[in-house]
Amino acid sequence: QVQLVESGGGLAQPGGSLRLSCVASRSSFSGRWMGWYRQAPGKQREFVAHITTSGGTTYVDSVKGRFTISRDNAKNTVYLQMNSLKPEVTAVYYCNTAPMPFLPWGQGTQVTVSA
């Protein structure tokens, strides 16, 4: 069964940190590039970062140097470490395959950055 379960979001202050996790079913994760995407209120879902099967990473310019994507293949899990948070990153964050998301979307995890 294809399943993506995101967690780790919450309310953070500007300058703070959050670590998002996404657990995928083995069939969804194994051998695939994985990515994080986000959707802010009133906006379309957009790419944030992806990681290849060998650990190569790509980020949208606005998060370079502040976000780090990683994966644990043994746990079928992809992470997004978010540091130096800014209010403009407030959104629901989702994981999916990359560079094209083709799995059913999970419920996402809400990230809110506010003082």
C-alpha cells in the first residue's frame, strides 16, 4: 500500500528550528529520489528540496543554507531540517517522489512561523 506520512511540524518562532519527517512504505521509497514540497495558503504547491538515492541534494533558492534534506534508507524515511526559520516558510509541507511527485499525497504537516 502506498503511503506517505509526514510529521514534525508545529509553531515556531522566527529564527527557530523544526525537523520534519516523512515515513514512506518500502515500495514507495526504495530506489527513488524523494522530495519535500509545500503549499502556503492561497498558493500552489511548490518544490522545496529533493535528495537522490545516493544522497545528492537540490534546494529551492529561498531555503539554501537554512534547510537540509536527508534520508534514512533503512527506515524508509526522509527528513527536512529547517533552521533560521522565517514567517514566509509558513505552509503545509508534504513529501513525495522527485523530481516529479507521482505518489498519492499524504496529509502533510503544518509549519507555522510566527512571533
